[in-house]
Amino acid sequence: MTSVAALVEAVTQDLTAPSLGRLFEQQAKACVDPSVRSAYSSTDVSIFVSFLSSQWKLILENGPTILSSTANGDDDEDDDGLSYTYTSTSTDVPDAPRTTFRNAAVLTLHVDALLSSYRFFRNVCVATPATQTKLSVLLQPTLDILPIVIGWLDTSDQSIASQLALTVQVMLQFLGNMVVAHVDNQDIVWRRFHPALLEKILVECHQHRKMIAYAAAIIVNCLNPPQASRTDDFVASRQIVILLLQRCLTPTTPVDEADPAFEWITMVFQLLLQRHCTAALYQNLSASLLSSLWSKLTPEKMLLLRMVDMIFTDDKNMLESMEETALVDFFCGEFCALHSDDTSAASVGDDEDDLKLDPAPSEDRQAMWKVMELESSKLILDILGALTSQQVAKTSEATEKFVKTLIQQLQVHATTHSRSTNAFNLSEMDDIPQDASFGYRSAGIRALGNLVHRNKQIQDTVRLSGGLEVLLNSCNIDPRNPMIREWALVALRHVCEDNEANQAYIRALSPQEVVPRMDLSNMNVEPVLEGDKVHLKPKANP
């Protein structure tokens, strides 16, 4: 009797749960052989459905006596557009009812059998399309069981909680393997998994990083091969996108360096960027229009910018597949909108009643938004610097407006060195705080230098907007803006290339003052500008 036939016969017999569990574990290990996996494609798997049904019935009979109540974060009092996300679960609430079980010992036996069977199901369908098709009858029962088991994870019995958590992980792995390159299975799973079950996992299982990882793997597998409708469906799921960003970039628990959740969630967003969904993702993360601040920028938009910047920084090949022109124009427009004084779009309507919905934000909110604005602006500049490094930028209304706005911002954030920030004091450079403004000017100069490369129209715009002075004044070492001198020199070369007007303009400029970069007080001298040269002279006695 083959091992396949032996397992099927054993399942039909009235064996104990531990005995069946051992058989499933043996077959799970045997599935490393492709021929074993293929053999199950010709097996009547309805017996497995009956087995799952019987085990689940026994689990329920010995299951919970008190069902957990899950907080859903519906406290929207004074919501100004910042507090619309949630991460709470029943375990976050003091004295919340926990799941308890009628007979924990018997329950454990049947959960073990269920876990062993899913280890087998997970392995037997790997890279075997015929077996994937055969086992598709197990998808609906699995999707029925999963949300219930997840609801039991808050039990105070740590042994059972660990056992249930491992069962959920293996069930998610099974779903992930079943949908690999199998469109029919993807259709079955996607309808039940997205968005309800996926959101439940992201909210209630946020401390279980492997569960988050396997859930993200299901997303990746369901979006491959490219499915336009599913991609659009996912991009439009604002809450799901927000939760994924939070679970990846703001983990609530310490994570390992090789964090599977981080890797798989990043893979989800890499896939969406490759399919040119960046703009749609960003726009869908806008807050409700009840606040003039959050109508321009939300914390979730900033998280998405961090994700995009991280992907572009780590994956240079990604840039080659991007539609640079459309994306450059989009981010140029967003940068300008971020620094626009026009807040009319923040109001819901034009009449007085609508305008009353836009209360003045508190000072704390305004201060928080200023920090977010600065960091988001820098992230956009970093992204534009990466996008425009691939080819000569095309002139558009968006890029023209962006160049003017950027030059204004660089003038506002002009560097002023003091003796406390001596650019030549290396020990102090090591201690420079890397706050939201760190690297802002160097990121802006880099983007500006890329845009003017072999583009006479933008070169002229830079000159007419006062950008040449900004570039010249950036040719110094700045501890808060690494590489700014190098980027400024490159930008000056690009802005003057084949542009006689810019070359003549720079030749006509003359130094106006000396900004000391060294502390000369102890030497009792001061720098003096004579003509085009700097001389050190003794300080005049007071």
C-alpha cells in the first residue's frame, strides 16, 4: 500500500487524534518528493474535508465558554483627520473578557491534529498545480475556521495561545501556497480574504510578525500574475494600505533584523510601484476634509513616502521600470501643494455652514504638522532626486512650478553657520542631531541639479528665480546637509552647460560678505573682504 493510500485509509478509520496527527506529520515530511505531491492530484480528497469538519466540531465542543470582545477603534470624538486609524485589540483593554475553554486538555489534542493536517496540506500543494486544483475544496472551510481561531488568541492560557497561533500561521501558509500562479484559487481566496479577514489579521494579530508576513505573502501571490481588478481593488482599500504601512514602518513590538513581515510588506509595495499605483496610493491616503492641515498631509501619506523612498534607495532596478515623467510631475505637484498657502480645498463646501467644519487647529497640532511637512518635503525631494537621476527631465508646467517653489524653500532654509556648528569640527559633526530638517537642502540641490541637466528651459527658470545664487551659496561644507557641496558643484555645471546667459550671469556676480566657517575669536582676527579676496586682519580695539 502506498503512503498516499495509507493516509487516506487511516483518515477513514476511527483513529485517535494523536495517531492521525502523526500520520499527517509523516506525510508532510514525505512531500519534499515532487512525486508524492503529484500522487495526491488523483486522490479523492473529499475525505479530508470530512476530517476537517469532524475535528473542528470536536474543537468547538471543547472550545470557548466566553468569546472575546474586540475593540474596533470607533472613538472618533474630536477627530480632526489624524485619529482615524486604530491598532487596539481586546488584549489592550484592561479587564477585558478573555477566551476560556471548556476542556483545555481535549481541545489541545484536536488542535494538534488540525495543525498536523494543515502542515501536510501546506506542503503537498507546493509547486504542483494539479494538487492545488484538487485541494481547492479545502479553501472555504479554511477561510471559515481562520477568523474564529484568531478570535481565540487572546486566551490567558499561554500554552493554548501558542498552539493556536502556530495553527493560524500554518493555515495562512497553506492559503499562500494554494494561490501561487493559480487563478481559480486566487478568486476563491481573494473574495473571502480581502478586505475583512486581512484587516482582522492586521489589527488583532499585529504582535505576531509571522502571521503578518504570511498574510502579506497571500496578497503578493494573489496579485501575480498581474490582475488589474484585484490591484485596483487593493489600492482602493485605504484602511488596509494604512495598516500595512503601520505594521511595516511603525512596529509595535521589537523585530528581528530579518523580519519576515517587513520583507513581505515591502514586497507588496514594490509590486504596486511597479504597476504605477504610486499616485493612486498617495491620493487615497488623504484624510477627511474637516481640517485644513490634514487635507494637505496625513501621517499615513508620510509613511507611504518613507516606503517609496526606501524602495527606490534599496532597489535601483526599480527606477528603470517606472514611468518617470508622470511620477516626476506628480511629486512636483505634491511638493508645490504642500507649500501652497491656499487652503480653500480643505473646506467641504463654499457656504458658511461648511466653513464652520474647519476649526482652527491647536498649537500642538500645528507644531506636529510643521515637523511632518518638513520631513515629507525632504522625502519628496529624495524621491525626485532618485527619479530624475535616470534620464533628462522633460519640461512641464509641473516641473517649472516645482523649480520656483523649491528655490523659494531653499532660500527660506538657507544655512547660517555659527561657532556652535563649526563645519570643520569633526567631533561636533558626529553629534549633529538628525532631525526632520537634516539633509533637506542637500536633497533639494540634488533634485535641482538633475532637473537642469541638458534642459535649457529649466536652466533659465533657475536663473530667473534666483536659483544661481542659491547654488553658489551652497558650495560649502554643511554638517547638517551631507554632500551638499558636491551636489551644488554638479548642479552648477549642469545649469551652465550650453547656457551662455547663465555663464555670463555668474561671471557678473561678486562676493558680498564673508560668513566665517572657523572660530577666529581666540586668534583676535576677523575676515575682511577686499575686492574679490578675503584677508584676515586684527580686530579693532573697542
